[in-house]
Amino acid sequence: MDQTVLDAQIRWPDVPAAYGWLSLSARGEWRLHPLGDAQLGGAGVGISNQQILTFIGRNYAVEPAGAWFFQNGPQRVYVRLDASPFITRVDPALGALITHNGLTITTVVQWLLDETGQLYAQTNLGAARIDDRDLSILAELLFTADSRGLLTVLEEYELDQLPDRGFSFFDPTQRFLALRQPALLQAVKQKDVPLTLNFIANPAPVVT
């Protein structure tokens, strides 16, 4: 987090938090909600200014309970998450999984696949969803210890028929740092993803 942001929090500690003004799309796009309607499912508008996008990305963090926010100087702006806290692209040139805000994932400890075919990961940074445009790339990297590819396994089993212990997948070429260690793949219902991966999809103020 930027030092100027940390200093602002100390200087103005009582600025009320903001809800409903910012969301993160399923493809990793920050969206502004001028009407404050993020909590109600409003679409919002895309942010095109690269300096603003970089600033948001640097000052994006999470509370212990799983609510993600952008710290805008002294004000905490809570984020509606349309898919997960991080949206991850696959960069074959770098051999890396890169988040929507430019961070490199170094470890995947669990894979989760929902009924719509979307793939999620529990990582060293937190919960992430693989950008749907990169699913085919990632599928070609993941294999079991007995050399069965991800797509092969999914062709053999219906999602809800995966064995209780699931299958562990890794990149046998060892090119991708985050994929070098086997990580278990299990099925999950899309509605259960936030609870399973410990994040709050649509933070709201506590009513007292």
C-alpha cells in the first residue's frame, strides 16, 4: 500500500467507509458506480485512466473477515466482487499466473471447478478465478501424476462425480512457478465459491 495512503489514514482516521461505488468484473475490470448502485447489481462504468487503475491495484487489500477494499487515501472503498478477489491471466512468455492488478501468483494450493466450467484457485495471494479467456491455455498445462491432462479427467468424470479425494494437478514441465506443486481439484457450486474460498462477494455496512 502506498505510504501516502497509510499516512492519510493516520491523519484522518474517522473518514466513513464507502459502499456501492466500486466493483471488480469477472474479467478483472475495475468498474465505477457513480450512482452508488454496486450493491444492487448495477453494471457501473469502466475505468480507462491507467494511472487510476494502477493506483487502485496498488492499494487493494482485504480485511480478516474477507471483505476486499480499495484504500483511497483515508477512505476505505469496499469492492463488489463479481467472481473472486483476483482474476488471473496465464502468461506463457513469463511462465507465470498474473492477477488483474499485476501481481504474480507463486503458489496454488487448491483448484475448484464450478458447474458452469469456471476454474478457481486458492493461492498465496488469496482466492482467484482464471480468466475464462485463458482456460484453454491452463488446461494444456495441468496434468495428474499419471500423466492424465485436466481435460481428459473431466471427460471421464461428470463434475459432480469426481472422487471425494479429487485429483491433484501440476505442470510437469515445471515452467510455471505457481504450478510446480500438485494441487487438488474439487467440484464446487458457484453459489458456494465465496464461502469456500473465504471472501465476501458484496460487502455491506453492519446495521446496528
